[in-house]
Amino acid sequence: MSETRRTTAIIADDEPRLAQYLRDRLAALWPDLVIAGLAENGAEAKALIDAEQPDIAFLDIRMPGMSGLDVARSCDRALHVVFVTAFDQYAVDAFERAAVDYLLKPVDDERLAQTIARLRERMANANDAPELRAVLAMLSRLAPGLTQNGGRERLAWIRASVGQQVRLIAVDDVCYFRANDKYTSVFTKDGEALIRTPLRELAEGLDPTRFWQVHRGTIVNLAHVQATNRDFAGRLSLALKTRAETIAVSRAFAHRFRQM
């Protein structure tokens, strides 16, 4: 690589604020890095990579359409990929064993600085980028959940609005999700928060063995169900362990609870 050529990168994340935040932190920690563009979904990321031919791509794994893994898999050129995502310890172990650069949301400066140091060393030594197909094949063996659902990982954390604050909520702590106009309400034992992700799209990232749809607009975390109840008309509802309200189960989903 020519000494006069500056290293370039693209950032892909379907949450624009997070993409801009990463851009700002990269500007502070790696001022010589040129950010060639931001993408809000996988298709945009692929088009940006083809057009700009960057050295590095920071790819959110879970994006509409093409996931970050799908984008990486589609690349036919050497590219240093850093996956940016929220996942559980099992997937972290898989990424480390596959020697893949990753950033765990919420991204902190210390972890980002480590990633930057590795990338700069590779660039300085003209080291080739890892062969993506081999890396992705290894990831699929080490953590199959990362490549299920069209390459989408299972959600581990959710950023949700509570008043003027944005909180990071562990999916395990969610009692249930409910569609709420243009938003989805997230209920935990401590209260209610809002996310912009539609319920149908949210369901694609949840583990279907743990989160069951019980109504057209409601998904329940089975770990938080205390008991099932039927009224005189045969209508089914769920009692929760840590919340006082009950959750109505529609007839279309009642069969799932026959053994409970």
C-alpha cells in the first residue's frame, strides 16, 4: 500500500445514531482514517463497498435484508471486516476462536482502541485480510446461532427509550413485548420502555424456543410466565412472575399452552 494513500473504511448499522457515534469515536482515536460512507442496511453496505473499495468495513451483524455476515460473505475482494454487534458470551468465544475482529455494543473506547491497534498493525505490515469465506465457515461451526435466520444473530440486548433516556436492556430481563402503534413496548419487572423496531422484525431476532407469540401484537418470554389461567368462557391468559397484569392468549396461539 502506498505511503501516501490513507486507510479508508465504511460503517454499516441500521441505527444511524450508533453509526454516527462509531464514526465520531474513530475520528477521535484514529484521525488519519477516512470514513468513505455510512450505510443503514446490508444492501447499502454492499453497494458502498463496491463503489468505494475501502480497506475496512465495520459491519453490524443484524441489519434489514442482508445481515453483516451476508455482506461479508458477498465480498469478492480483500477486506478487513470488523463486526459490530450485541451478542452473548457463547458468540464472543466463537469470534475470538475464529480470530475475527469484533466490537461489542455498546462500543467503548478501550475495546475500540484495541481493534484499531490490530488494524493499523496489519496495514503497516501489509498483512492480507483474513479470507472471509473460511472465517464465516468457522463461525457457522462454532456458533450456529450467528448464521441462523438469514445470517441474523439472536438478540442479547435491546436499546430502548425510557422518557428522555436510552437504556440497554438484556433480552433475558424482558417479560414481554407488545406492538404499540409505530413502536414496540418492552416490559420488564421495572417498567415499560419503547423501541422503534416493529414487533414482526423483532421476532426474527428472538430465540423461538424461549419467546412465544401469544397474540398478533404480543410476544412473551416463557421464563417469566408463572401460570396459565382459563376463564369460564375458556379464554386463556398468562400470569407473570414479576408483573401484576395478565397477558391474553388468542385462540390462534392457545394450543401452544395445552401442556402447561
